[in-house]
Amino acid sequence: MRISKEFKIGLFSIITIALLYLGFNFLKGIDFFSTTNSYYALYKNIDGLQVSNSVIINGLAVGRVSSISFLQNKENNILVEMDIEGSIVLDDSTKAILISEGFLGGKAIELRLPDSISNPLNDGDTLISDTAMGLIESLTEQTLPVADDAGALIRKTNSVLDSLMLSEQMIRKMISKVNNTLDATYRTIEGNRITLSNSLNNIEILTSELNNSAKSLTGVLDKTDIFVDSLNQLELSKTLDHFASTSENLNAVLTGLKQGEGSLGKFLVDDSLYNNLTRSAEDLDKLLIDLRENPKRYVHISVFGKKDKSDKKKNR
């Protein structure tokens, strides 16, 4: 039987495609010559997991994702089917954790087995599902507080910058006011330069006069010192002793006067002299009254030298 060239080419193509398929799946961890067991896991979100993604244990590929189904009638969960080598025994506490592979974000399922198998699972059982935080999510979670702190720092910096801008405006206003004040002061000084010059000259003259007065005052103070020295040289104690003895003598004289000693003392103590003087004064007063009322008794005035009749009668 003669085989045609077309048949040979077609058979070669089929064998090549089959080898490529088997090689590609072998590279992904699929061994068509070994038995596998199927296990299931439910996830709320598979985050881009695809069929043929790896199933690993401690970094070793032991299977692959064979199918993914959306269960709309079971709270919109996603059912993932995994084909795992039949030689691997899983426990009912084994967790199927959805993880990220590498920096590119490829997804895989990592099986975490207990240290010892107590309740082995059978083909077709469902594993405990969990989702690990990816690298980006981990970085995001770690950098989020830093970002918040950075945002708070930026807000504080903006607040400080705003305060500095307000302060700068206030400082500019203050400098402007100071410049205006200095200009006004300068204009005032320029306008009163002559007056200020005269005032300074008067102050200089006053200072000179004060210096001269100070010199004169120094001389006065020197004289005062000499006077005080002279007073200090006086025999002040003898003067005071003499004044004391004089006071004692005066007290003795006053005491004698009170006791009636001497003429002045008798005059002060004895009232008889006072009474006599009083009576004499009364008699003198009567005499003066009689003299005023009857002056002819005591004074005779004759213009022609005629004698008084009373004298004639006396002669008869």
C-alpha cells in the first residue's frame, strides 16, 4: 500500500501538534501519564485566576486549575476545580489559598497542609478556601499609613506656609508703616532743623552755666564745711552749762517772788498795796470829777484884778 505525500504531511502535523500540546502542559505541571485527583474550592473573588494556573505546595507545582465556574445561585461564589497529583494526600484542614506569583501579579493556588494527616480527603471533596494579600495589596496596606502621615504632613506644611504668607504680609505692612514713620520723622527734622540747632545751642549754654554754678556751689559747700568746722570748734558744752545755770537762777528768783521775798515779791503776794493804790485812784478820780464840775473852787481867774466877794467877806 502506497501512502500519499499528503497523508504523511497531515499525520506529521497531528503528531507535532500533539507533542506541542503535551510539552506545553508538561511545562505547566500537567503529567498525562500520572493519575490525578480533583478537588474544589469556593471563592468570592479569584482576582484574575485562570484555567491552567498552578497549584503549589511549598513552592512545588503539584497540579493545575482545571476549570472555573460562576455559581450565581450560591451567593455569586466562584467554584474552582483543581487537578492534583494522586500521590498527594490532603487533609480536611488543608487550605487552598489564592496567592499572587511574582511582581507581574500572576495568580496561583497554594495548598497549606497540616504537619500530620488525620482526616484524609477523597477525590472530589471541597477544600477550605482563603485569599492571601498580594504584593501590591501588602505594599498598599503598608504604605497607606505612610501616605496618610504624608498627607497630614503636607496639610500641616500648607498650613505653616499659609501662616508664613500671612506673617509675610503683616511684616510687609509693618515695614511699610515703619518706612512711613521714618519719612515723617525725617521731614519733621528737616522742617525743624534750625529750631533743633538753636535748642542744642541753648542746651550747650545751659550746660556751661550749670558747670559754672556747680563750681560756685562747690565754693559754697567748702564755706559750709568751714562753718561747720567752726561750729564744731566752739565750746558748745560750756555754753549749754551756762544756760543751765542761768535757768536755775531764774527759777530761784521766780520761786522767791512767789514766796513774797523782796519788794516785787511783796507787791505780788501782799494785796494791801494794791488796795491802797486802788483807793488812791478812786480818790483821785473823785477829785478830778469835782475839779471838772466846780473849777472855781480850785482856780480863780480875774480879768480886772477884782477880788472875789468871798475874800471880802473873809476880811470883814
